[in-house]
Amino acid sequence: MKTQLQRPSAGKARYSLEYKREALEHWKSSGRSAAKVAAELGIRAPLLYRWARQFRLAVQQGRQPELKIDVSVMEAEIRRLTEENAKLLEQREVLKKSLGILSEAPPSGMPKSSR
């Protein structure tokens, strides 16, 4: 059974939000595998899986599924990871310095303890 969904024209395909929703609804309602539905629609199966994951994540986060990652959310995540990375690098440097200090031989001018 062919669907009424129409693919975008040749070139790098950019699928509309409506097309993605209809494709996912078709996959869900047909009860067939993603590979079979994707072949019928003329797309690759991993694309269906990606769209489904994006919808699922959007619903879990309590926002409308957009099927594209919000730039501000990604920028906030990058900022958080950059700060965490800087903190970890600083901790590593402190550990390196402390290892160097602790592994130094005692100065020769210090008296040896007598037994």
C-alpha cells in the first residue's frame, strides 16, 4: 500500500515537521517494521528511528516535538560542559603538583632522625 506522503525534491532532503509526523504515524499504525515503512516512503530506516527518538525526548521534557534540537538548549549544555571541563582540568593540575611535591626527596640540609 503506497502512502500519500510526498518526499522533498532531489538534493539534500529537508523534511517538514508535518511529513515527519505523518511518517511516524504511518509507521506506528501499520504495525510493520521501520525498514519496510521506510522503504515504502523512500527514506532510510535510521531516519525514522531518529525522528521517533526526537519526538519521545521532546515529550519527556514537556515541550512540543520540534524534531530539531533547540540551539539555546545545546548552547546551555555546551556552556555547562565547558565549565565542568575547566574544573576537571584544574583538579588534575592540582593533583599533578601535589604528586610532584610528595615525591621529592627531602632536602639534604635536614638532620636525619636518630634512632
